[in-house]
Amino acid sequence: MMSKIDLTNIPKHIAIIMDGNGRWAKKKGSLRVFGHKSGVKAVKTVTEAAAEIGVKYLTLYAFSTENWNRPDLEVNALMQLLVSTIKKETQTLIKNNIKLDAIGNIQSLPKACQRELKSAMEATKENTGMTLVLALSYSGRWEMLNAFKSLLKEAKEQDLDLDSIEAKDIEKYLMTKNFPDPELLIRTSGEMRISNFLLWQIAYSELYFTDVLWPDFGVDNLYDAIQAYQQRERRFGKTSEQLNKVS
């Protein structure tokens, strides 16, 4: 599969909605928690494969603000799994020169999760390879609402002319202000929804949907998505003729 990929046209930033853990577990006759544990293996596999092929940023939708509405047993198990996984994999991130970052309402996570996340981010902050971004207790509308509030506060305090406000003024208050927008968004499990993920940032992202459940998503599936991305023409509102003339 790698031989079919143009290594000069790798998306700089890939975002993934990791969906299907529960259905995968149900097919196996197991609890949903078993699916989440198996999903962690896919995270490790895909993260290392993305770093190896030259992806600079990989953002994983790990836990949404809406996921807090799931049964307490599942939420508690997910939080415990998050703590143990971060603690276990920090050295692997260091070994692979991967920097860990996070977006979302991190303060809403259990204290143990916050501590492990902060510790891992501190331990990997000097890494210069790929940046792995975990979206935790995150939603696009929540992020945009907070950005708008911050911008309105700035406008009031500095008496800004509202007509002078541009997109860049909003973007500086987004949690992703230090990352480029994703060129490719992948969603597993066959669902064709964005599910409140990076709503501002994916305005021009290429969308790739696959029926593969997340625990089964592997290196070849990642390569398939990248290959599909490379076969598309990214016009950003222009015509094919305009792009070909420029090139």
C-alpha cells in the first residue's frame, strides 16, 4: 500500500473520529469497555504509522462533551483507561519523537486524568516529530462559543470596530490556534456525520468515511484514506482550469 502513496503529498494534518468501539465489542459478545480497550491498540498503531509516513499533526476525537451523557460505568471505565494508557505510552511517545497535546475542556476531566495528561505533555514537549492531539471533553460548538465570547470581550475592552473583525481574529481564540487546519478528516464505522468535531477547522478538509470499525482500523486502512485524499482535487472555490493554469 505504501508504494501507491505519493510521499510528496502527505496531508500535514489528519483528524480522525474514532467510531465503532461499542459495536465492535457487541459483535464479539463483550462489554463496550472491551471495545474501548481494543480501540487503544488501534490508536497506537495508527499514531506510529502516521508519524512514520510523515504526517505532522494527528488529532484524535477521544471523548466528546456529549460522551459525558453515557452510562456512568462506561464513562468511569473510559477515564481509567485514559489514565492508564497515557501513563503507559508516554515513553513510547518519547521514543518515537512524538509530542503530545490536547484540546477540549480539560478541567472537566477527573484530577487523575489531568495529572497524567499534564505529565505526558511536559515529558514530550521538546519532541520535534509528529504532534499527537487528543480531543478530550471537546466539541466544536463549545470551542466556537468560547472563542466568540473571548472575541466579544476583547472587542468591548478595546472598543474594536466590529466591521473590522476577520476570521483570523476568531481563530486566535480557538484551541487549535497553534495547529494548521486538517487537510483530511477520517471517520470510521460507516457513520457519515461530523459529530460536532472541529467545525471551524474542517471547512475545506477532505472527508473520508469507512465502514471499518475503529478497533479494526490499521495501517493499510490509513494508507487507503491517504491514497483517496491524494486522488482528489482541492480547489478551495476555484475551478480546475484555474488550478491547472497556476501549476
